Amino acid sequence: MHRRQSVALYKELHRLGRDHDPAYNFHKKLRTLYERNRSLTDPQQIAAAFSLLEYIKQDTLALYALRKYRHLRRVYPSS
């Protein structure tokens, strides 16, 4: 069960990382995070790793929304 959830979350984060700044190297950081947590067996540590990944996902989505909002503010200035 955890493997399926982990792979789905990895794919989702990988897709989100396409829009990220290339200088940040999002995909490499994501990959090293997954490789570091590869051998977790304790359920509490696994739950903590999943909660960290969910936080990263929500934070990345918030950053993209903020970037879009800032772009729209530049394009359509208030009069």
C-alpha cells in the first residue's frame, strides 16, 4: 500500500517540478529525498516522510499560484 502511494506522490511531484526554476534542481532534490527514505520500515517514520512530501506538494502549489498572481498583477496594473 505504501509503495503505490509513494509512487503516485513521486509522479505528482515530478510533474509539478517541471514548472520549477531549473537552477533549483527540483528533480535531483526530490530523487535524493526518495532514495534517502527508501529503507524506512517504522510506520511513524513512514508517516512523517509522507507528511513531509505532502507539505512539499502544497508549498510548491502555493508558490506557483503566487507566481501566477504576481504575473497577472504586472500585466494588468490597477488603475
